[in-house]
Amino acid sequence: MQAGSPPIAAAVPHGSSLSLVWEFARAERAGDPYAFCFAPQEYLLRSAGGGFESAQLAWSESLLADLAALRRPERDPALLARLGEFLRGFLSPLGWAQHEPKILEACGRGERVVVTLRSAAAELYALPWELLTLKATGQHLGELPSLILRYEWPETATAAEN
């Protein structure tokens, strides 16, 4: 990776939209998407230039309890903020702070923003990425009106964007 380049795939203008691709793989046993071990895991994120950065995600009993509580209608409102900050903390060493302003600026101009999560680690699809907290506004990623969050499984065909 080139010095100073942000690890999270760079925001690339696509017509009147902004596109980000987050492509994750588990650092250990990356070739088996289901080889999850319930313990803190190191994940690799491919950069826009093809390099990799890594960050650890602390899988724990408290995280599982929060994910289970998220499904309950009587959940504590603080849970949404806690999970959003947890995701923000995971993405922080991966260059998230450089992309958040670009996302907010594009949404502020009414442009469509497409964030694609592609992962060869199946367990990452269990996380509520829509709740990722935006530092500047306190909003969750999924609250942005012109943002689309897409999920892609590696090595599969994805429907074309409209």
C-alpha cells in the first residue's frame, strides 16, 4: 500500500453517486468463510490500491448478548449507540475517519452513496453495520437518507445497480 493511502476502499465517484467497498477476510483460515472461532479475531481489509490493513474485533459474550438484545422490541435505546460505537471502534484503525466526511458531504448534496460490505468471513454479516455511528452527527449510517448499504458474498454475481 502506498504511504498515506486510506485502507478502506477509496470513495469513487460513480455518476452522481459515491461508492465505497469494504472487502474483509479473516486473518486466520481466510479460505474458509465458516471457520469462525469464538474469540477476538483479526480481520484484513483490502485497500483501494490492493494492499491490506488489519484490525481486531473482540467477539465476546457481551457482544453476543447485545446482538441478541437488538432483536427484542423492548431493547434499551442505549444498545443502538453502544453497538454503533463498537463498529466505529473496529473500523477506526482501518481509515474510517477519512471516509466519514466524504459520505456526509455526498449525502448533504443529495447524492446517492453506496457502501458495499463484501466479506469472506461469514460472521461479519451478523453485525448491524447500519448502526455504525457517525462521529460528526451522532447518526447511524443507516439513517442517512441517500445511503444504500449492500452486502455481497465473494465470488458471486450481484444484481446491477439501478
